[in-house]
Amino acid sequence: MLKLESKKPENKKIKKKDITRNISKALDYILMFLTPVVIVILWEIFSDKGFINPSILPSPIIIWDTLVQMAQSGELLKHLVVSLIRVLKGYAIGCILGISIGTLMGLIRKFERSIVLLIGLLRPIPVIAWVPMLILWLGIGEISKVTVIAIGTFWPVLLNTVHGIVSTNKKYLEVGEILEKNKATVLLKVIFPSAMPSIFTGLRIGIGSAWMSVVGAELIAASSGIGYLISYARELSQPDVMIVGVISIGIIGLLIDTLIKIIQKRVLRWNTSIQD
């Protein structure tokens, strides 16, 4: 009886903690959605009062109507699909190259020394600066646009991969040596799992860079895509269409980032710091 009675207070404490945690999460979600809702309401009020010029910044209702019309006509989806395919191609290439070269730099010191100067020279160059040169070298087709996206993705993935590899706990490596594990086993079972949180950070930053890169490329040279849609709407003085394009980029980017976070939690179940 004493044992049962002693467990009851503990169970009550656990339940209280769970309730408090759920309430805290609910408040976080409310605050997350409250800020944009308040901004949209204030935006609509100022638009109705005439404080905002509709030819520069249309009201949220006008933008919503434009969004619905473009979605129904299929125009928005067509441009989004074109840009998304470009992003996925360039993102995949950039991630593969970034993780591969980053792993070599983290593991082989002489290799890292041999290219550190080259990376130091190329990394500060803005992605948009490559667009005119790539158009000259590769033409205005898909290859130049995908290459721009790959460059934009490459740098954050590379740097975070290197950081993850070199930050591997030395004690884990010593344990591998004591157990006489071969280099392949140490790489796959020790180094890569330790570096994965940093690599996933690079992947998330890389997808943001990929979206920025594709829009920049399409603004300069394209006949389709979300960047082209925004540029063409600017020439026709259609701010509502421009804002629909910008919002669409943000929504797609948020969905992709959320997807990567879900995959990260599944892959890194052992890492309790990212599970909340």
C-alpha cells in the first residue's frame, strides 16, 4: 500500500508537467500565427483608410483575389512547378558536391590545405554575380540556371559538413581505435552520425540559398518560373501579382524546410536536443 501511495504523487507530477508542456506548446503556436495575422489586419485597415497607395502596395483582399484567380487559371502552378524542378536539380547537385568535398576536407588535412585558398577566394562572390558569366558560358537554357542554384546550395552545405566532421568528439575516435575498427566503420558509425546535425543545418540553409538563387537567375534570363513571373509583373505594373509570387516563394520554402526538419528528427532520433 505504501508503494502504491508513493507512486501516485509521482504520477500526478508527471501529468502536471505534461499539461504544462502542452499549454506552453499551444501558446507558442498561437504566438507564431498571431504576429502575421495582426500585420495583415493592420495592413488592411491602413489600406481602407487610404494611408497606403494601392498602386504600390495593394490591400490583402486584392492580393488574395489575385492569388485565387492565378491558382484557378493554373498560371501560378505552372511557374511554381518550373522553378521547383530547377531548385530540386540544383539543390541535389549542390548537396552531393558539398557533402563529398566537405567530407574530404574534414578527413584529409592535405586536401583541405590544397583548396582552402581557392575556397576563400570563391566563397565571398555573390551567387547573382555568376549569372552573367554562366549565361555567357552555358547559354540561357536550363543548365545555367541549375548551375547557379547548385553554387548557391554548395557553400552552406560544404561549410557545415566540414564543421561537423572536424567537430567529432576525439574520445569516440579513440574508442574506435581501441576496438580496432577499420576506417570505413569509423567513418560510417562514428564520424558521420556525429556530423549529421551540422550537415542537416547546412541542408536547411542550402534550400533557402537555392530558392534565392533560382529567383535571381529567373529575374535576369528566363521565360518561365516564379522569378520570371515577378519580373514580368513589375514591367506591367502589377504589384498584386508580384506579391503573390513573393508569398508563393515563402510558402514553398517554408514547406520544404519543414519537410527537412521532419526528416532530420526521424534520422537523428538519438539527438534529444532537436526533438522538442
